[in-house]
Amino acid sequence: MGEVRRRGRPRSATADQAILEATRELLVENGYARLSMEGVAARTGVGKPTVYRRWRSKGALVADAVRDGLLSTTPGRDLAPPNTGNAEQDLRAWLHRYTLVATDPRNVPLALALTAAAAENPHDAEVLYQQLTGPQHAALVERLRSAADSGQLRADADVEAVADAVIGAVLFQLLTGNAAASPQRADALFDILLAGLRPAPSRN
């Protein structure tokens, strides 16, 4: 029985990586507003249909390009909080890693470009949230909830609000040009939050 032929050309990992790298370069050079699928194709040296076959919109392409860039600067290529059983230790380790990646000089211009993208186009903002910020927020909420369920944090803690505060603190430092101070500020905020999140000591 002969081999069944598949329609279309197989995706090339090399071509995909080149497109993602070109997208990051153009974001840093020109910002989100001036980025175009055509420009990415020209920078990569591929046809415009090649880019559109892989990504249906500029927002989706930018989300993948930035996520790929973040992962390339992440130890272990995983931004999810660990779960060793020690909630404070795990959450602090995650915070240090997250701020280190977010404030990496290679990533700061990308974060600023994403902010501009979210402000420019509501549809792209939703795509970017679903593929970038959303998963990070959800992973942090899940770890906080696990800590509350195990009794290491208050059972009535608003873990969604805590995740908002921690991630928002890092992003605020980036947007105000204080990336260098972000790890220390986020760590200080985390100390304040933990003081209010620890369960009250039991009374005998």
C-alpha cells in the first residue's frame, strides 16, 4: 500500500523561529503600531502567505514572538510557580524568577510594545492576554489557592487580588522606567502581602 500524501507543506521549525526573531527585532526597532505582517515577511525573507499560514493576525504573531523570547531568558523555560509543599518558599522563588525575566533588558522593550498593542486594538489586547498574561495569572492563582487549601495561607484570602497585585507591581515598574528597582519593590510588596495572608495562630 503506497504512502498517503498529505496536503500542504510541513511547517519548518527553522522558518518559524526566524519569523519570531524578526518580529521581536521589529517590535524593538519600530514599536507595535508600525509592525506589519508584510514587514516581518520581508525581514525574514519569506513570502507574506507563509506568515499568514502560521499566524492569522498580528496580535497572535506578537504574542507567540514575545512568549518565545520570554521563555528563552527563563531558567528551565517554565514560568509557572513550583509546588514543593512550602508555599512561601515557592511563591518567593517564582517572584524572583518572574521579575528577573520581566526586567531582562532584552524583554523590557517587548513588554512596552505589548502595552501599546493592548491600548491600540481591543481584539489584539484579548489575544495577548489569553496567550501571555492570562496563563501567568492563572498559574499564580492556582498555586495561591493550593497554599490556602493546605492551610499555609488564610482560607478566605482573595487569591485573585493577590495575583493582580504581584503581577501588576512588576508591570508598573516596567512602564514607569524603573525596571532595575522592580525585584526589590516586588519583594517588599510580597512581604507585606504575606503578613496579611498567613493564617492566624491557633489559640489553645
